[in-house]
Amino acid sequence: MEKKSIKVQIFGNEYSLKSDASEDHVYRVAQYVDDKFRRLSEKTHVNSEIKIAVLAALNIADELFRLKAKYDELKQQIEEESRQLNAKIDALTGQALN
């Protein structure tokens, strides 16, 4: 897929992004970042865009790490349940063949 240039607004600044993702996806990501900036700006009363950007990056990274941990936990749970189901299927198949 060819990368296309998409203009977005984040915290009052316009950025031209090149992406092979859909425009809708890029707009949603930009809106998410913009919302983070605005909430942090209101909550912390920090005026420095760089400091707000760092705080937003830390918040987003924290969310990512928590989601990855939850994903890994769920993946392990599914793998364990899958092993248990396969063992039951094998046992039932063995009983049916005898």
C-alpha cells in the first residue's frame, strides 16, 4: 500500500504525516494524542509544549505497557485453556475408539 500524506491538528499545531494506514485511523490516533495533550495541559497547568509532550508520551507508554501485560496474561490463559481442551478431546477420542 502506498503511503499518503495526511494533515492532522495536535494541540493547535498542524502536522503532515505520511502513512499507509487509513485516513480514519490516522485521524483517530491524532485525535487521541490531541486529547491527551489537552487533558494534561488542563490538569497540570503546564504551559511548555515540550513538557506536555513528554507527559503525554509517558502516559501513552504506560497505557501501552499495561495493555501489553494484560494481552500477555490473556494469551497465556487462552493457551492453557486450549491445552486443557485438547487434553479432554484426546481423552474422549481415546474412549470413543476403545
